[in-house]
Amino acid sequence: MKRIAILGATGSIGKSTLDLVERNPERFEVTAVTAATNVQALADVVRRTSATLAVVADESRYSDLCQLLAGTNCRVAAGEDALVEAAAGDADLVIAAIVGCAGLRPVMGAVEAGKTIGLANKEALVTAGGLMTAAAAASGATILPVDSEHNAIFQCLAGGRREDVARLILTASGGPFRAASAETIGAATPAQAVAHPNWSMGAKISVDSATMMNKGLELIEAHYLFGLPSEHIDILVHPQSVVHSMVEFVDGSVLAQLGTADMRIPIAYALAWPERIETPAQRLDLAAVGRLEFEVPDLERFPALRLAREALEAGGAVPIALNAANEVAVASFLAGEISFPEIAHVVHEALISAEYDAPRTISDVLEIDRVTRDRALAMMTTSCS
């Protein structure tokens, strides 16, 4: 029986994780669950799983959660310290699915505790990759990628030697604007940007897919997960989203991981690793798919991808600034305050002014994140006034 802590239990990854856990009650026991603010959904998860610790990040919702779980055997807590406690507790596997920099301290808590971590929070490695990987090496923690692309690479590397790898190839759907004209992209609405052609995701990550910033963040994440420099990590647009990523070896062999667009497949791999479990995901029918297409991404149409690679190559605090400015810009776009092309412009301006020392602690990362957000907000306020 593997004990599971689910950080971000009420989000998309959390729900998919719970679906798999509940299909395999003889294999998994949920010990701790967390949510940002949705105490009703969190209480429902506790009742379904009999988790013994429930944490809400928003401390103002603590009393509400206590009332909802009165009479249960579940201990209730709130705030950032409690999130770290949930991550570093008695679970064998921590599913890290808290969105954004809010997940940094909990993920680091799990890493420092030597846990096995199913990492769905890409910001943890984008903003603090060097710190996270060093801490994992020191504690013996194991980081299992849950993002479909990195999980695909992880599967392709099984049984192979890292020194035999020549290149990683991340695939991208291209999002809803892959073939759109400049005029269409310039006038894109939030509703159009979140309408992903293949995957069902939250609003923020859907916009990141539309700008291809999501693939840029995955580029940085792949660097830290697999230890390859920027020039050995390529990106190909693959509209069918069947090939989730590939690994090219020094002898010219290329291994690819294929599957339907269902996040329960990579989550299941992380849950059962080093074994596998069945999932209810639709089986891949290549004859029905008919053809698999690949193309080089257009960096003129998607400048965010170029900015992300520049941030990776610059290193230090620049990836933190990239992520922070992007989160602020995407939120402003979703609120109707800036246009779709202005997302990349805000990020570009943030990178120009990203003159920070490289972070030495998670507190440093969060301070750089805070300052960058403030500057990005001030810049957008000035430009809109």
C-alpha cells in the first residue's frame, strides 16, 4: 500500500490522480490533501479518501474547513507552513500539483525530506531548478515528472544511459493559433486562447499553450530534469498530440512515447513507478489517426518560445523573471486588460530589466518573483494609462 499526499487535490491534476487512486484502492492510500481556497471540494475529497490531514492555503478559510470536516478523523490546518508539513509528512509519494510559485516551498519541503515526488508544478524547476536538484541530490529525493512531455522522455530513457543521449525532442501541439494569421493572433480573445484543440486544461496553462510559453517553460524544466544544455533540447510542433516527446541517442536511434491526450497516463506512471497500472484512458488507434505531422515552431508567431530559451541560456535569476512576468501578463490578458501579443511584450521588458543576483535560497527566488511581478504590473499600468 503506497501512501499518497496530493498537493493541489482539487485541481485538474489532483482530480485525475484521485480518479486513479480510487480505481486502485488496494494499492494506494491518501494521507494528506491540500487546496488553495476551495474548502468545499477539499472536504469532499477527504470524505472520499479518508485522508488524515487537510490543508487550505488560504488561512481565512480555516474555520470553514474545520466546520465542514467536524466529526471526521481528519486534522485541519491552513497556511504555507502547513502545506510544507503536508509535503514532508509520512507519505511515500507526493503529487505536487500546486499551480505557480505557491508550490515552491512545499515542493522543496518534500525534496528536503527525501520524498519521491510526482512533479506537476513546472514552476518549481523553472524558477529554482538548481536549488531543487542540489537538494534532491543531498536528500536522496526522487523527482518523477508528471508533465506529459517530460514523463514521455523519462519513459524513453528507461533502461538507457544518460551519457548515450544526443538530443531531447519536446513536442508541442501549437495550440489554437498554430496556423493563424498575424491579424487573428493580434485580435485573439481570452475565450479563443483557452480553446485548446487537444487537451483539457486550466485557463492559465491554456493561454501558455496558445503563446507557446508553456513549451518554453518545459524547455527549462527539461534542462534541470535531465541535465542537458539548451542546444541539446529541441522543440517540434506536432498538431496531433500523439507523440508526447522523443529521445535521440548517439547512434541515431530515436525513441518516442505515444498515447492519447489523457493526463491520467503520465500520472499513472508516476503513481505506480517503477511498475505500471491500468488506466481508463482511450487506447491509441494509429490507423484512425492516419498521419503524424511535425514542423519547426515559428518564432515570429510565437516569440515567447524564443524568450524562454534566452532565459535558460542566461541562467541565474532570469528564468524566475520570465515566469513571474508571464504569470502577471497572462492574468491581465484573461482579465481583458492587455492584448494577446502584449503578453510576450511584457515578458520581454521584464527580462531586459532582470538584473538580479542568482538565488541561493527559495526565499531569494520568491523575492525576485515578487519584485518582477510588481515591475510588470507597474509597466502595464503605465502603458494603459
